[in-house]
Amino acid sequence: MIENIQLLAQNPVGLLNLIIDGIMIGAIFALIAYGMALVWGVMNIINLSQGEYVIFGGFLAFYVSTSWELQIGAIGLSISWPGIHALWALLLAPLVLYLIGWLFYRVVIFRIVNRDMFTSILATFGISILLQQFMNGVFTADDVVARHDMGTWLAWRTDVGELAIERVRMVALVFALIVGGVLSVYLKHTRDGQAIRAVAQNARAAELMGIDADRVYARTYALNAALCGAAGVLIAMTLTIHAFTGLIYTVRSFMIVIIAGLGNVTGVIVAGIGLGAGEKVAEVVIGTSYQVAFVTGLLLAVLLYRGIRLAMQRKYLA
Amino acid sequence: MTKFELTTGLLATVAMGAMGVTTAQAKVEGDTIVLGAAVSKSGKYSTNGKHTMNGYNLAVERLNAMGGISVGGKKYKMRVIYYDDESRGARGAQLAERLINQDKVRYMLGPYSSGLTKAIVPVTEKYKIPMVEANGASRSLFTKGYKYLFAVLSTSEQYLASAIALAAEKARSAGRNPNTLRVALAFENDPFSQDVRAGVIDDAKRYGMKIVVDGRLPRDLSDMKGILQKVKLIKPDILVVSGHSKGAALAIRQIAALRVNVPMLAMTHCDSAQVIKKYGKKSEYTLCASQWAPSLSYKDNVFGSAGDFAKIFKAKYGYAPPYQAAESAAAVLVYADAFRRAGAFGTDKVRAALAATKMQTFYGNIRFDSSGKNVAKPMVLFQIQDGQYKVVAPTKWASSKIRFPTPRWDKR
């Protein structure tokens, strides 16, 4: 461990590279967590199908960026797709996922909005299994990446090394920040956004004021799926995806929301990005094997801290 | 009738009865020998499950088209009963029970993956049913004293041993002592990859190499940037990576993105991860462990050479055979050979014949040690050269010379 710290101390450029990489991947996680926090806060549902929406978006990026042909003999349909830049999927995936989210709301989620949390966990877990098997069957069971030639941005070339940042991760960071900004403006300053917040605060009162809570829920849930879809595109462009790897993103976004504290939108972005950077540095310092332990340990520490603070202030009595 | 004649008569009846029992036990319908297998048609292994099934089917069809196998003077055809194990161990074990108890299958073919094989072996052992498997490489399968398990493939600890030997050879020819080499390891934390790691560490130790990075990637690994950054700073002579297809795909993408310069990069699963198709030039120079290659010079009289098998497979299924398909086909050839030599269908006779297997197939030489693993076939090492896999080691089968060292990223 000490030699690892020495290694980083001797190579500040490497350390910087690590932190920047972490921040950028953290920004993508923050997008997913943002959606989860929204659904959790407004509808009181922990959405366990979060990761599957992400993977779905990733598959869309894959199909946008590769050339393929589809022939359905029965109806004489034949489509061929030339394959365009994967970034176009950033427009397509949120749209498609918005529709899918809407559909799932209309079929399943509306039944569980006012139920206890256990029911909603079961139902969204069911959706996640359904989507996994669907993607496995219709797409592939292969590890998939969205190809792109955006390359790496190099700076600070010295003999001790250089700063190598993938351009697509920069896009991811900028995109996440813009989306975060737009969303908070939307929630604060538009009528629709205010309706969402009103329903989150008190659904019954909001309905009495003439807000259609059902529509607000549908919009919130679909918006969450769209956010996940966009994150999925970026993940397919930076990492790899597989029909069954969605759970990683569900768990990670859950942790981020817990660390940030419910209802704390800025906190989600800060926690997402901070966790990403912290995890990368920890990986080098304490070893790859303890990466997951570090994240879980951090979660535990935050929860303990909160518990202690709460007990001291006796806030729960207020 | 004298007493003596009576005894022989009785003995003959008993013996015939016993034979009758063995034939009834053996799953042979008319002139067809029935094999059974649980293979992943759905779930996360469905792609490799398909390769496995295609391999089995091709060999069965080929043998049948050639008139079948002659056992005890009579010609028999073969047929395989498949069930979908959904890529889940528990389901695999259930289906093995079903194949043995309901379908009365007496000869099993293996599933895809070490995990599924591990789940099924206890069942086949319990009923003393032989299983020839082609896709379970984990070393731990062969340390438990299983008697009815036979594997045609090289086991996991051999996967990347030849890469270490190659690095040592290169160091010597450059006038360096191999014990000055520094090795970095990045292995997923699952039984298979850890077995591969154990083999690499044994070999590195034998040459006195120093292990400078030894990372266990979490099973749900999604990003390798941390460990690769460390490798970049430490600058080892060899980087060895294993983490199934996901690990291979991730490693090549991120090594290129982060510009990690390492003279030799060796890994497993490049071909199943389709790294050439995914990354093109970025995958050049990578060394990949493989069970088999179409350019090897092995031969048999069913498929011909390794190259012939590749042609026949491609004509039938429309894609070049990955090694998973080749080894699966070889498992069927092993059964055919064992039935022929056994000359009967009793599971114990077939088991004894399997244990005595000594043959060459298009896939390689096959001879089982007492634990049931194939000890006659080495792993080969590919290098990606100009967008193709070229065999570079072991030297005996090398079709191309290794390109070494890998140039720095700014010179590529």
C-alpha cells in the first residue's frame, strides 16, 4: 500500500489521469443515479430495472454504430443499415427508452405507486428479469461495444508519462453536466417540473390543486428510463455491455443515492462523480481486489455517520 | 447331462442374462446410440452454447453419413438429446437427472463452461454415467477424483503458460536473463480465471520473474482504468489479462485509450470477444491463448485435417469455427472411438475404453490421465497480425513469427 502511494506521489500526472477518468465515469453513474433519485423521491419506488434500461440504451448505441441487415421473409421486409456514428444514439436512445418507460408505467408501475416498497421492489425486479431475457433473446448474449474512432486526447507529454483522456469520456462528462443543469432548471422553473415536485411533496394535495398525479408519475418514470438510456449509450462507448450486466448499474446508482441522501439532487451528482474518482484512486492504492469493498465501506461509513448525527440531533422527533 | 455340462449351461444362461441386462441398461434404440447433453440455448452462455451444439451436431452427422460406427460387428448411428440449461448450474444438474432417469441416456456429452460442468458432474458420477466434456477447463474439475469424467481440452492452468515461456525465450535471445523480467497480472476473481492465474504464476516463478502487479478484478468488473493506470506507471515487460470475453474486450479498448505501453500483452478469450472485429488495429500484437487453430497439422479420418474441419464447419453453419465448436466435435469423435474399441455398450466397458483412449483427431492428440483430463494436447498461442490470428507458439506448430516487442503507441 505504501509503495502504491509512493508510486502515485512520484507520478502526479498519472494520479491526475486517474482522478479525471474517475470523474468522467462517475458522471455517467450520476446520470443513472439521478433518474433513480427522481423516481424514488417522487413515486417512492426503488427502481430495480435501472440497469436494464442502461443496457438497453447501450444495445441501441451498438445497433446505431454497426451495419446490419434485417430480413423478415414472411412480410417481404428487408432493411439494411449502414452504421453511423454511435453518438447519434444519444438522441435515439432517450426517445426509445422514454417510450419503454412510459409503457412499463402504463402496464405495471401505476399499480404499485401507492403500495409498500416491498411490492415495488418485486415488480421492478420482475421488469428487470423480463428485459434481461428479452435483450438476451432479441439482441445477443455477447459482450458488445459501440465502436467509434474518437480516440484519445493527449496532453502534458513528459518523460514520466502523459495525460491520456478518451474524448468520449469528455463528451460524457459535458453531457451529464448539461443534462443535470437542464433537469434542475426544468424541475424548478417550469410548470411541469413544479407539478413533479408538488406531487413528490404531497400527492394528495397536488391532486386537489388540479394536478393529474398519474400523468406526473408516468412522465417521471419515463424520464428516468430516458436518462438511463442516454447513460447506456455512453457506457457502450466507453466500457462493454452484456444483457446480464445491468445489475452493476442498479447497485451503483442505489449506493450513490444513499450516499447523497434522498431528495438531494446536487448531492447525487457530487456523490456520483466523487465516488467514481475515489474508487479509481482507491483501486490503485489499496488494490483492485478491494475496489468493491472500498465503495461498500464508504456507504457504511456514510450511513453510520448519518445515524449518529440523527441520534444526536434527535431530528426524527421533530 | 453330466454335472459339468449343467454348470456350463447354467453359467451361459447367467452370462446371457447379464449381457441382456447390460444391453437393456445401455441407451441404444435399434441401431442408434443415444447421447445426452444439457447445453445453454438461452441465458448468458447461449452464444457459446450454440458453438458447442454445432460442434456436437456436425460430428454426429458426419459419422452417420460415413455409415456409422461399427460396434461388435454391427453398424450404429448416433443421436443427441439436448435440453436447454438456461446457463444455470442448478438447471443443468436437474436436466442431467432427467436425461439419465427419464430418457435413460447412458452416455453424456458435456455442457458449456466450467461452472455448468461442475454442477453436472456430481450427477453423472452418482449414476456412474460417463461424460466426455469439451468446455469445462477449470483445474478443480480434475482434483476431486471423478471417475466418469473425461475432458478433451487443455485445462485452465495451461492457458497462458506458453506466453511466459515465449517471453523468457525472447529475453534470452536479447541477451537478458529471464529472471529480470517483470510481470503484471490482471485476472478476474472467478474460479476459471484464477486457475489461469495460478498457472501463470507457477511458470513465472520457474523462470524467476518478478510479479509487480497482481490485480484481482471484481467479478462485476466494468472498468479497468485503475489497474491499467498502475500498469502504465510501473511499466512491466509482460501484461497478462484474463476475465472472459468481457475482460478481453475491456482490456484492449482501455489499453489503447490509456496508451499503456507494454512489450508483450497476453490474454484469454480474444476470439470469443471478437476483438479484431470490435477494435481493428488497436488489437494488433495481442497474444491470445487458444485451445485449437485451423492451421494446426493434426489429422483424423472423419474430418481430415484441422483446416478441413474448418471448411466443413463453415460450409454448414456459415461462420468460421471457434475452438469451442472444434473441441465439442472432438468429444463426439472420442465417444465413437471408445464404442468401437469397447465392442459393447455396457457403461463400464465404455468407461474403460474411454480411459484407454489414445488417438489423434483434427483437434489434437487425446490421451486421458487418471483424473480424466487430456494430457496429450498443448495450448497454442495466437498473435493478432494484420487483422488475423496467426499461431506463434509453441514453435512446433507456429505458422508465423511473433512480432516482438509491441511498438509504443506513438509509433503505431
